[in-house]
Amino acid sequence: MAKVQKSRQKREHYYYQFDYMLLFMTVAIALFGILMIYSASSYTASTSRFGNTYRFVSRQAVGMAGGVVCMLLMARIDYRELYLKKINLVYVFYAVCLILQTIVLIPGIGIEHNGARRWLKIGMEFQPSEFTKIGVIMFVAYAVYWSRKRLDTFKGFLKVMMYIAPAILLIAKENLSTAIIVTVIAVGMSFVASKRKRYFVVCGLAGFGLAAAYAMIGGGFRAGRITSWLDIENSPGGFQILQGLYAIASGGITGSGLGESMQKLGYIPEAYNDMIFAVICEELGIVGAVLVMIAFLVLLWRIVIIACNAPDIFGSMICVGVMIHIAIQVLFNIAVVTNTIPSTGVPLPLISYGGTACLIMMMEFGLVLSVSARIKRK
């Protein structure tokens, strides 16, 4: 009997599987994003203000190319090295994120666009909040890895959120929508890790109430967005969303054809950015919009598969964090464009214009691919 077992063990070969489907879907969605950015931005880029039809698409292509390189490099690195080193790199990265979030708020250092100081320039212009999303994902994943049972109690959950609170508050100073996304990522990861779910209902209601109160009281323009949302047709602040709805309605089932959008011709401000989903609906119709959503669902499904088969809970929670991040941004973006929720500046992942945002998001996918490459299969 012992000889039979030994012979079976010899025949069993294990190998490590790299998730090429996730890699393919990530690159495919990003390439589609470049196509749509060119379609949505060519008119604006060709005006006297910019004078270069390829201005936006070329920058996006550079960001995507850098993102693919970073994604493949991170996939080759063992994600477990983040916490197995003598110096815990998870803590170091999160501390750097907090420092950058503090620096960006300093007048004269942080770069201001459209009345908001959210950007830094260190070689390239970027939003520190994009890095902070990765930092929060890694920090909460490590907290779960270190003591998962802690999150079975409300007290333990509060301890984790106390460490995340500084990042959320610093982001909320200039960017409430991103602060909400970071909060949802942290709470969502804690919810998945916890065996007790009841206290999350209370936390969710309290968080929603605080966010609503801050939006109504904390800033006039935020209250104005809610007012515009309630009366989109008669409010001057609802112009962009209203034009986006016109674009969706005119697209119909099959759309007007790639490059044939009328609303992008100056009617939708920065149509290549947060409102790019409206251009997709106008040019490719409901069919194109549904295909885009299916592509994101496939992407999320692959991340779920990797999370379920990850070698350890740290890797599994990294995948959960990335999945929540992508899902919440897709939902928020589509909900804003269709006027389901008040307007927020949330881009469509990998598709909206933003070369550095695309690069940083691909770094997240690199972490997921690193986890997939360490899954041991027969």
C-alpha cells in the first residue's frame, strides 16, 4: 500500500498558473479606452487651445504602455515579500501615501485644476489618492492576515478603520468622491473577512448619513450637485449630465457609429474623461454599453477566481480589495452618467482619460497577477 502511495506521489506534478485571461482582459479594456478617448477627444484636441488631434490619446497610450510594463514587473515579484522582509513594506508604502496626501494640500506644492488641489508633479503629474487606494488595500489585507478574528468584533473593526481614517480625511479635504471609494474599499474588505456581518449594517447607515450631511453642509458646490441632480432639466449645474443623457438617448440600440457622436462636439465638457460612457452609448448604442459592462464583469470574475484560490489570506484579500475598487468605480461612473446618483468626479477604470491613473490601476492588477502566479495546481 505504501509503495502505491509513493508511486502516485511521483506521478503528481504541480505547476504555478499565471492568469493570462486577466492579463488579456486588462489590456483589451485599456486598448478600447484608447480608441474611445481618441474618438471623444479628437474634436477638442484639434481646437486652437490644444492644436494637436492626438494630444490626449498619445498621453493615454504612454500611460498604458508604462502600466503594462509595471503590471508585468509586479506580477514577477512575489507579493508575500511585501510583509516577509525585515522592514514591512506594507507599512512603509502606506506611510508614504499619507505623506504625499499631506504634501498635496500645501498651497504652492499641490497643483490645482478646476478649483481642486489634488495633483503633485514628481517627474509626472499624478494624484496621490490613486496610490493611497493601493496603500489601503495592502494595509487592510495585512491587518486581516495578521489577525482575521479581530474583525469579528465591532471594536476590532474600529481599530482597523482608525488606521485608515487619516488617509480618508486627507483625501476628503479636496475629493469627497475618492474618499468615499477608499472608505468602501476598506469597509468592504473588512466585511468579507468578518464572520459577523450585523454591525456592518449600522456602520453603513451611519456612514451614509455622515457623507450626506457633509455633502449638504460641508461645501456649497456639493449641495449644489444634489440640487442639480433633483432638478436636472432646470438647473444650470446639470448641463453636463443632461447632455450626457441626450447622448445616451440618441445612441439607441446600435449607436450612431464609431466617431459619429454629436454631443462630444463641445456639448459635453471633457467628454473623454468622466463622461466617456455617454459617448460609448451614443456611438455604440446599448449593445456597446452592455458589452463594456460584460467585459468588466469578466474581469471581476477572474479576480474572484484568483481570490478563492490564493495561497494565503493576504493574497486573497488583496484580490478582494482590487475587485471592490474596480466594481465601485464602474458602478459610480455609470450611475453618474445615467443620473442615478448625484454627479461625482469618478472616472471609468482603464477607459476614461488619465495616463497616470491607468498606470497606477495596472499596478493593482500586477499585484493580482502576482497572487495568481503563486497558485499551486496539479
